[in-house]
Amino acid sequence: MAKYDVYGIGNALVDMEYEIEVADLETLGIDKGVMTLMDEQCQLRMMDHLAAYPHQRSSGGSAANSMIAVRQFGGTSFYSCKVAEDDLGHFYMKDLLDGGVDTNHHTEKEAGHTGRCVVLVTPDSDRTLCTFLGISGELSTKELVEDALRDSAYFYMEGYLVTSETARQACIAAKRVAEAAGVKTAISLSDPNMVRFFKAGLLEMIGPGVDLLFANEDEAKGVVGAADLDSAIDYLKTLSQEFVITRGSKGALVWDGQTLIDIDPVKVKAVDTVGAGDMFAGAFLYGRGRGWDHRRAGALASAASAKLVTSLGPRMSAAETQAVLHGSP
């Protein structure tokens, strides 16, 4: 029995979430519904523009949200990341450790700026991400803890890491260690812009293939450059033994290696879709780590992500997560 259900690696970002109007995005010149990388000064100018809007702060990053979810469901997780010796870095680590996730960061941190993500939520519940990576852009093999990786059931990497050369190489090195130890490998394509602008790097991270891949419908179509979902499904079969395609209010599709399974959506009124894919991945990994079949793991993931989008923020409380697990309202 592995010590950890999932060993994740990703960008450590403090999320700053604002509810805005679409007109604000147009004023700021930001593409709606995707993640855009920017330098610190550009992000600070954006935050000055949004100064009149209330916002909430939380530790985030796609893979971190998934690792927290695994832990809240009752699993075990480890998260490799990089934060700085600053206020946001201490805030981030406290939140991660309070959530029960083990990490490489316990004492030493480097000087610099911890990464930040400005999350802009519009009235249609869509989310637009504006990210300053800070020191997270320097994540490398130094942040890997190979003993913990070898003692895990799954190794999970977020596609956002493709934008950093050192982070991408860390993923490739960690995947090599995982495969040698018999640890299953998984990746999320993360964002349509990652597929659009960094496809070659993502394919380098995937290498000859992974055991499990997560993508939303736009990412799945984008990675093959096709307008139809069937072509995307056929292509994903060449990249991964199993995969999940999330489809928002249409539910999800799960390929179990032999059969394409429809996962029904849970009908809710969405308020904020930030973190929905992260929650889906965390719940699905938890279920598969418990030996659940793909349909059962998919049903849990669908219910959990549906519950998540009914309120602001990328995470639920542990009590809410357990309520979903046990079928409570």
C-alpha cells in the first residue's frame, strides 16, 4: 500500500479573486475565459484598476487544489512546489499544511516573490486567470522528493508547468522516476492557452504516454487541432491509457481503456467555475486510488465539481467535501 494516493507537482499561486463585469476585461485588454501569463508590473496595474472591487485571497494553483481535494475526501497527498520567503509564501505553506497535504517546503525558502493569480469572475460564472508566476517559474528538480514520489499510487502534473523550462524538465524527470517505481502517471492539460501555445512542450511532458489524462472539451479539441470531439477522442487514445474529458453542464466522458463512459452532469446554478476541473481531477484520482471503477469515480467527481461551482472560490470545506462523498445534500 503506497503512503500517498497522489504525488502532485504544480505552480504555487496565491489566488486573488474578483467579481467583475465583462466590460472590465475589455478595458484591461484581457482574453476572456483563459489563463494569461504576465509580469509583476502588469499584474499590479490590473489590481490598481480593480481596487474598488472587493476580493478574497486563498492559496491556489491547479494541482494544489486537486491535492487538497484528495486529502479532504480522506486520501493522502504530497505536493511539490516553490514559494518565496515572503508573506504570501508563509500564507501559502500554512494553508497547504493546514489542509493536511505533505510538501517539500517545511523550513527553507528562497528570497523572491511568491506567485499570484488574479482570478476574474464574470456574471456568466466564467473565470479568467491573470498569472504572475514569481519564484514558481523557477521550480525545478530541486523541489522533487523522490522517496515520496516512489511511495505514491499516482504522479500528477499540471499542464501549466509547461511554460517554464526548468519546471517542464522537473516533470519529465519525475515521470521517469515514477515509471521506474511502478507509479501511475497522470497529467492535466490545464488550459486552452497551454494547448494553443505550448503543445510541443506538453507532448514532451507526456512522452511515450501517460496512464491518465484530464482535459476539458476545448483543450481536447485544441491538442489535435480538430473542431469535432470524435477526432479529439481518437487522438487522446494515442497519448494516454485512460482519459477524462470534462464538458461543463454536459457532464464528462471517461475512456477506461476499452469503453467510452458518459458521466451525467449534476444540475446546479453555477456562480463561479474556478477550480471545477481541479476538483474533478482530485475526486477522480481519489476514487481510482480507492479501487473504484471509472463510472463510480466519475460520478463522485461530477457531484463534487458541481457542488464547488455553486459558491465562490476554488475549494470547498472539508465538511462539504465529506458531505458530497457520503451523498449528503
